[in-house]
Amino acid sequence: DAGITQSPRHKVTETGTPVTLRCHQTENHRYMYWYRQDPGHGLRLIHYSYGVKDTDKGEVSDGYSVSRSKTEDFLLTLESATSSQTSVYFCAISAPEREAFTGELFFGEGSRLTVL
Amino acid sequence: KQEVTQIPAALSVPEGENLVLNCSFTDSAIYNLQWFRQDPGKGLTSLLLIQSSQREQTSGRLNASLDKSSGRSTLYIAASQPGDSATYLCAVLISGTYKYIFGTGTRLKVLA
């Protein structure tokens, strides 16, 4: 178990409301990622972080922002949720500090978001 | 642009059968390839990681091979069991980046 906790695990919200998903890791990995998983599209990268305060966009970043103020926490914010953002969101981590980089990726259990 | 394809999308086999899942990618400039298992409503569990310089990796009844030049990887499952029923995904890490590209998965059902 890679020590990744996502919260909340389930959330139902209304269109136009802000939503923040949290990913917390206890493994001191340098890189953190947010993906969304949708039927027919597989896993798509939203944003990722390669260090504290260092983030970059993925392929489906519109409508999402992220922040990483501490190594262990990576937040995903939907400023104004839309129905198209109904999905399962996964956090992933890689590159443990003080270990050789292998590129192995570890996932959290997911956060199921429904936007009505 | 790197694309990862997994065929078939779904597979149903009787218990005890040996089976092969396929993963293909369009750009050979990869750092590694990773196979995952995903159970319904759960996250992805890492099964095998193959570095670009390696040809195969084994773990128990699982064996994964990598042919970078042809853009293919296979996951071999020996003596399949009903507990192997899950979705299997492959992903490649693009060389020189921190980005992973995923296939859409093969949904496996092993019948008792």
C-alpha cells in the first residue's frame, strides 16, 4: 500500500459550486498527479506536480486548478463544477525521495464526484 | 503524440486457461511500461514494471514482456483463476517527461 489517501471518497454537488479534492501521501514521493477516469476515455491527466509549488497542466486541465504547498498534499479544485466534470478522480504518486527513480506509479482509491 | 491501445477490450475465459493481454504504443521513446489491475470501484494496483532496457518481468503467475522497437507489450497470465477477474491497464512513461499515457484497459472475466 503506497500510503495515499484521497478525500472525500464520494461527493455529490450542484452545477456552479466549487469543489476541492484532496490527495495526501505519507511516502515522500516527489511527483503527484491528478487523473480522471471516464468510460470510453480511460485515464486522462488533469494536472501534475513535480515539487512543492511546481505544477503543470495535463491534457484535460480546463476548468481545474491545483495547488501543492506541502510535499504530502496535492489539491484539485473545480472552481465552478459542471456536469461534464462528473467522473472518478484518481491521485497518483511516483519518485520517492532518496531512492533511485524507477518511474513506478502508485494510485489512491479514487474520489467519485457527481455534479447535478 | 503517444497513443496506447489495448486489445481486446473484453475477454472471457474458463478457469485454468493461460491467457495473453496485449498493449501497443505508437512511440518507442518510453522510459518504462507498467501493468496495473483495477477491481470495480477501486484504484489501480501496480502489477509489473518493465524498464525500457528490460525485456520481461515476472511475478508469480504473471509475466510481462516488452518489445520497444515494435511498440508492444504482453501480459501473460498462467492458470487463470476467478480471482483474476478485473480490468488490466498498461501505461507508458514518456522519456524525458513525468507524463504517463494509459491504455483503456482489457476487462477480463475468468469463469469458474
